[in-house]
Amino acid sequence: MKVGFIGLGRMGEAMAANLLKAGHGVSVYNRSPAKADALVAAGAVRAASIAEACQSEAVLTMLADDTAVESVVLGDGAILESLPKGALHISHSTISVALSERLAKAHGEAGQAYVSAPVFGRPDVAAAGKLFIVAGGAPESVARCAPLFEAMGQRTFALSEKPEAANLVKISGNFLLACVIESLGEAMALVGKAGIDKSEYLDLLTSTLFGAPVYRTYGNLIANETFSPAGFAAPLGLKDVSLALAAGEALRVPLPLASLLRDRFLSLLAQGGADLDWSAVGGLALRDSGQGKAG
Amino acid sequence: MKVGFIGLGRMGEAMAANLLKAGHGVSVYNRSPAKADALVAAGAVRAASIAEACQSEAVLTMLADDTAVESVVLGDGAILESLPKGALHISHSTISVALSERLAKAHGEAGQAYVSAPVFGRPDVAAAGKLFIVAGGAPESVARCAPLFEAMGQRTFALSEKPEAANLVKISGNFLLACVIESLGEAMALVGKAGIDKSEYLDLLTSTLFGAPVYRTYGNLIANETFSPAGFAAPLGLKDVSLALAAGEALRVPLPLASLLRDRFLSLLAQGGADLDWSAVGGLALRDSGQGKAG
Amino acid sequence: MKVGFIGLGRMGEAMAANLLKAGHGVSVYNRSPAKADALVAAGAVRAASIAEACQSEAVLTMLADDTAVESVVLGDGAILESLPKGALHISHSTISVALSERLAKAHGEAGQAYVSAPVFGRPDVAAAGKLFIVAGGAPESVARCAPLFEAMGQRTFALSEKPEAANLVKISGNFLLACVIESLGEAMALVGKAGIDKSEYLDLLTSTLFGAPVYRTYGNLIANETFSPAGFAAPLGLKDVSLALAAGEALRVPLPLASLLRDRFLSLLAQGGADLDWSAVGGLALRDSGQGKAG
Amino acid sequence: MKVGFIGLGRMGEAMAANLLKAGHGVSVYNRSPAKADALVAAGAVRAASIAEACQSEAVLTMLADDTAVESVVLGDGAILESLPKGALHISHSTISVALSERLAKAHGEAGQAYVSAPVFGRPDVAAAGKLFIVAGGAPESVARCAPLFEAMGQRTFALSEKPEAANLVKISGNFLLACVIESLGEAMALVGKAGIDKSEYLDLLTSTLFGAPVYRTYGNLIANETFSPAGFAAPLGLKDVSLALAAGEALRVPLPLASLLRDRFLSLLAQGGADLDWSAVGGLALRDSGQGKAG
């Protein structure tokens, strides 16, 4: 399939590389062109503009946030203006429910197809082609994505014909991850202050009831207070929790855990944590109890 | 080994039955004697009193709460007065850190050995002999428990020489479970109000990042709002969260998630939920968002 | 002074009436023209458009929210395009810090003066000319407002040369009021469930430590659960708490009480409380404790 | 009237002095006898024991907490054993609802009268004889207290025939004060980080909607971060918030603000704040936002 790929951060680059490997024709575009070099060396075509990347059956986007997506999709000379009628925009970014609704409406009016397809998985998972993909959109559009999704992910979940539902699921998933971080932070502050070894404690947890990898991954980061370098930076954590709260506000759903997490992230950022991994919010419970490296 | 077993609720009965099956000599005692009938039929000796059950190498207790344990251990004619010097008290109950400290001191002064050994696992897990046992106490005392623990559990974690550390670990584990319940309740309130099927959503979660059985177990209960009959009743949930808060207060460890959960449990109980499963706190987020059977 | 007044809700109408009484020439505009009738009968000039109301030394606006202000100030044919160079826009609305910053910038570039002057006081206070006015802006611009402020208020506080600082102060004041509501709701749930008469309790509070009128006003509403008709409707309360949270997010200031209040307002609105007074959030503590008319 | 007074801390000493001034015969007792010296010099009789102080028509107690009251009332040779039948115990201490219930029962069984009469007011208010007294007990017993209350306070509120109701009211009042502290801390963190002068801001608040002295008192302490010396120490604040939570737990009343405050107090104490005034919890919002002397 002939596709364009816009947004070559660590996630996007890995995803585009897997499309290439699977034999798709990929033209790549990134605002800082140097990020495309490795992919071009691997066989991708360098697009000089968003418009050029849109001369495809489908254009995939993997961008940082709402602002970036608005600019790349709705700006002058951007995707909405450039994508041929009938072609497909697959948006992988973690964006707000509200923006996804706007994109769905705009693409619909322009005669373009739109699938919202946020992913679960960190860059190493993306590189391995093992992402979980949550797809929202018209069934025939989602069906057209299948060969691409197969190249990038291990499984696709098509939950709803509404594209924005996929965004909500992604947002809620990140909210649940943040809950794991906060709860582990509090539990470790409690047992740690009683003199129990935090790593042995974590081993007990993950060997018994909490066998999911997320407990091991985040538990280790918190037990060792290893919050740098960031796999997923704290400001992105704040962004996602805020997206959950915004969705909740629009739907009239109070989310007290998300409120608590938002305050934690703000506290972390106010105190110099902007470059840390988002699991550093789990370290705040240690600090508040007079423990921790920063205690 | 010749042991006494006091406290034959659903957990205690299953544990005593496994001791019998493993060939240990078990004399059983319960305040309501009828609860001992099945075990006696299976080969246990009926003890007429706590004191009689204490004529053993070790006495095991599995009781509801601090009040019951205080009465059975520290009351007139109770374990402390009845257990021979050098014999062992193994306390499996989920009790407070403070009471466990008192028991350790009292048994030590009486020349008795004391191991605190709370367990993770519901009655069906106990019946299968697959409990996880967290043991705290002097290493030589914990070692003496090995043939008993092997009969009742699949693995023992000996984290600390302080008996009360085992209680803290157990309490913190139940706190983490309650966090899973609350976070799933909020996430389902959010996606449910957007029209996403909650069971499909849960399937996605547990197939991807949240593969631990606790997510599936509690997620199903919340998705279907099946809070009755109670596997673990709401008042016990409140008890355990309160134990976490009490331990945190003594150690000067703020636990904002536990505070939130305590308020949730009180709200549930104030509104008639005393007979429901503790996962019903996950239904409060549905109610607060104007959804749910009680919405 | 010759002024225009845009936005004739209950607050705006009372404020414009006081300007008239003080001898100022007032041309009035409202989207629904009928709201201007009484003022015109009292001597005001009916402006046919925003632009017409802007043919003045100063234009005052008193509008519902950011959306209304954006439209009336920044829209086609709106204040920014219509107000003469050197003339003054006095914005009394409770709007976001971010929008107030945008207005300051836009007016500055257009050579117009801008004073942000939100007010404290309900409609009866406005009618009595007893508002408290918080003014932010260049000192010479604020000075020009003096004869107008004297007609409408009992005292002006000029806290900062930055217009948006006045908005932040107003927002924080409403946040503090909401805290009073929530704390009274919880205290009354507690003493009420113990059988203490809530009105006698309130009398004790306001006769001793909590003598401020806000405690009496909101305390009575909560004690009697008289949440209708709304003096200040619940959705406006949510708006103001959300403005506080948005300002806190921009400044990296966690506000856990505001987070808690936001969830309370969402819960209230999700359960049919959109037409109630914002003090109805104080009734949620009653409900959660199994009391209250809706208990 | 001939009375005994037990507990001569700063509050108790000032209250006993006012009884003396009003002409009552006062025998005084304190665990550390030196604290009685000034009162003895002013005409009080030094009691050598609790029993001696009980040889009176009434014995008044003003003690630190539940533990002290339990010991002085229910211990060996303590008030319950020493007070004549028909004599009166007036308890001014801020104690738990549960303990007050136990005292009422015990005194009733001993044929003694019991009035629970906690007070509002700091030591300077006590010295001026201007306390507010909340009295709970049988009307005839409360009536007997009148000449004493007149000497110590400016007004008595008799809310309930149940002594423990007075304790609940006192506890709830301190909870409301703590809410004022927390809300001012958050509001000042917000406006302070925007560059607004906190003292000018406080002046605005107290000149407009928040005219109660508690806003001025605590607002000044927070604005200036003057948390030492302690007028009311942080551990006492934690004690009172915990009493509110305990009462709420017994009554099944969730109190989310009290939960939040409890966590704040624990955080303060965990980080070395045990000697600070309880208003220091208002400084935590400053710290969490990266401001404050400790920021």
C-alpha cells in the first residue's frame, strides 16, 4: 500500500520502519527533516511537505498533542486540504476526544475517510511491531487499515464506529496506568517506612496478585527511584490525565482519582520534574512521608 | 505435626482441611461449634475450648478482626494463658500492625513463639491449597511453620523478622486491590457514558496492559454491577483500608488514595451497601456520573 | 461620562441602572433587545449594535463566560473593531486568565485601553450599588474608571497593573466561597447524623468563629436544603472552579480542594442538578451519608 | 462555688484564674505541680492529688487528649473513684465522641453528674474570660454550671442533652477552621505565583466576603509563613481532624475534606513540622507549587 507517514518521533519512526519492512511504499515527513534520514536510508521516500506526503492512499500521523495535530491536519496546506477525496487519514496520536470529533467532521465534509487509531506500547514495543491498536471509525475504513495495522501491531481492537471512542479508550488506559503508579508509590511509601525492602515487596506483589507487567515495570522504577531518563515524560502524563478530565467534564463524569493525579503531576512539574519519567509521581508519596532521595 | 486450629469461617475451614489432608493432626475449635462438624467428620479432633486446642505444638488462628483476635489470644482462658512454653502461635488473620506488635510482645514475654502469617487468596484458592502466605517472625519460628504452609499455600514470602511487617504487607496488598477497584470503576464510568460496551472494554484492558487476574475478576463484577453475593464484604474492605490508614498515621505516611477509598466505603455503607461485595465501591463512580443500576 | 454597556443580565442591568442614576450617559446593548426596555424607559439610549454602543468614551461589558466575551469583543463588528482609539473597555465578566491576557494584548495593539474589573456581589448587591470591584490595568486607565466604579460599587481594589490579575483574584474568591459551601456541607452531614439541629448548629458557628455573612448565607441554604431557585447556578460554579484549575495548571499550582469541588459539581450536574444553586454541592455530603431530602 | 480544677496548661490556667477572680473557691491540681504556683499565689488551694481536687461540688478538667482524660477520670484513684455522689464533672477537653460517651455512662453508673463543655478560643481569649462554651448534658446539670461558665466565657451554647454532642460540635468546629487554613493556603499559592502580593490579597478578602477574624488570623500566618511559635501545634490539628474522621466513621459519614486535611497534617509531621502551628498545613500548597520558604 502506498502511504504517507507524518511525525517521526521515537514512536513514529519505529512504526514507519515496520511499514517499510512489510513492503509498503512509505513517503515520510517530519518538521525537522533530519529525523527522516534513517528511514530514507531504509527505503522510504522523503516528502518535502505535508501535501506531498498526502499523495497516497492513506496518510498516517503520530504527533505529540492536540496543537501539533491541529496544525498538521487543519492548518494551511495541511492534510485536510491536501489529501485526495476517498483517501484515508489514520491518526495514531493520543489527542482529545473533542479534537477527534472535529477531525471526524472535517474529513467527512471533505469526502475523506478518517480512522482514529491510538496505540498502547512504548517505543521498544513499537519497534518490535507489537503495538496494541485501538481503532475507531467506519467499519469499511477500519478494514482498509488492516494490512498496515498488521505490520505495526500484534492486535487491533475495533470498539466503535465513532473515531473519538478510540481516543477515549486510549486516554482511559493511560489514566489506569497512572493509577497503578500512584498506588504503588503510596504502598511503597508505607512499607518502606516500616523498613521492608521495596524490591522484595514488589517481587511479592508481582508474583502473586499483581502479575501484569505494568506493576513490575513501574514498581521497579519507583522502588529504585529511577525516574531518569524518561521513557514517557511527566508533562505527557499530565497531558493525558488532563485529557481524561476534559472528557469527563464534557460527559459529566467525576473522576476523583484523575483529579488526584493531576495535582500530583502539577506538584511534580512545579518542583522541577519536567524532564523525569511520569512514574516520578509515584515518588511523591515517598517525599510526602519524609522518605525518598529528595525527601 | 500436632496442631490446633481456631476460627473456622470459610477461609479457616478450607485451610484446616488441607492440613488434615497433608497428614497433620488437627484439633479444631470454633465459637459456634457446628462449624467444626465437617472437619471432625474428615478426621479432626473437636476441641471443647481454646485451651484444649492449645495442647499442641502450634496453634493457628484465622479470625475476622482485631476484636476477635484480642479475645481469642489475650482473653481469659485464651491462647496466651493456654499455649505451652516453646509452642508456636501462627496468626493468619488480617489484623492491625499495632495489635500484631502487642501479640509479639506478649508471646515473647510468655516464652511462646509467634509468627504472623496473613494470606492472599479467596476461599476457593484456600480450598485448593494455593494461598500465598506472607510470614513475619523469627527465622527459626518461620522455619517450623514450613510443613504447615506447604499444606495450605503455594508459596511463602518471609519478608521480615518482625511479625507485624507481614501484617503491613497484607494490608497494603488489600489497599492495592481496592485501588484497582476504584480505578476500574472510574474508567468504566467514563467509557460507559460515552456508549462503549464495558465488557468489550474490559477485554481490551486485560488482553493488553492489565493482564493480572484481579483486573478481570473485579472488572467483570463492576462491568456487570454484580455486587451480590459478596465474596469479600464491603465492611471488610473498609476495615482493611482503615488498617492501612492507621498504619500510615502511626508511621507518618499520608495515603491519599486510601483516604479516598475510605470515603467511598463509608458512602457505600451509609447508603445500604453493607451486604455487598467490596467491589461495589467501583459502582459509586457509575452512580456519581448518573449511570448505573442505582443511578 | 458617556459610556456603552453591553450585557444586560441581572447583574448588568443593575449596574447600568446605577450609572444612569449617577448621571452618566449610557447607551445599552443586549443580544435579546427586550432586556434593555426598562433601562431605556429610565433614560438610557438603545444601541442597535455593539458598534453603536462603542461610540463612547468607554464600553463596559458584563457577560456570562469566555465564549460570550470572545464573541462580543473579538468577533466581526465587535468591540475590538468598533471602539475608537484611546477609548476604554472595562470588562466586568468572570472570565479566564488566559482570555483576559488575550484581550489585553489585542486592545493594546489596537490602541485601546483595557481594564479588567470583575465584581463581588450578587444581583441585590449590584442593585444597591454596593459591589466590590477588583480592578487590573494600567493605573491611568483604572483612574479613568473611578466615576463609574463609584456609581456601581462601594470599594475598588486595584491590585495589579496586569488586567488578568484581577480575574485571577475574582476566580480565587469564588473558589474560596465554594470551599465554604463544601466544608459546611460536610460539617452539617456530620452533626446532623448525630441528631444535632442543623440551624442551631449554624447559629453557634456564625455567632462565634465564623461570623462572615457567607457562612450564614450558605449555611442556611444547606441546613434547609433550599437549593432552588438558584441565586448563582451550579453550572456557573463549575465554570469558576474550572477557571481556577485552568489558572493553576498554567501556573503549575496544584489545588486539591478545587479538584474535589470540580468532582462535586460534576456529580451534581450528572444527577440532574443543573438548575440548582451552586450551594447544592453542599448537599452532596448529606446524600453520601445517607441523609438529605435526596438521600 | 467550691470547685476543683485539673489540667493547668495555658488554657486551664487562664480558666481557673477567671474562676478565682469571680470569687469561686478553687483547688487546683496538675501532674507537674509547678504549673499551679501562680494560681496558688492568687488564692487557689493546692490539691495534692486528683482525689483531693475532687472534694468539691464540681471538678473541671482541661486536658490534652483522650489518653490524658482516660487516665485522670478512669484511672486508679482518679475522678470516677473520688468524686462524691451527686457532684459534677465538667469536661472541657477536646476529646473523642466515643470517650465522651464512655464517661457519660460511667459517671451515670456512679451517680455523678457529667457535663461535656468544650470551648472555642485560644489562650488569650480564655484569659479575657471570653470563651465560647458548648455544653452537652442533662439540663439540670448544665444549669448548675452557669456561674462557672459566666466566669470563663462570653456565651454558652447548650445544644443537646447528650454530652458527646458537644464534643462533636467542637470537633466539627476545628475541622471547619482547618478547612479555612487549607483553602487560604491554596488560594494564596495560586495568586502568589501570579505575582500578586499575598497580604494585599488577604486585605481584599477580609474587607469583602471573608470578614470573620479566622480568615485574618490564619491568612496573616500563611501570607507571611509565620508558623512558629505554635499557638495551636500541628499534632493537635492532626488529632482533631482524626477525631472528626473517627466520628464520621462511626456515623457512616464520609468527609473528603477531612481526609485531605489528615493527609496534609501527616505530610507536615513527616517532614519535621511537629513544632509548627497547625496553620503550617496552609504552607504545603505553597511548597507543592514550588514556592514558599521551604519551596
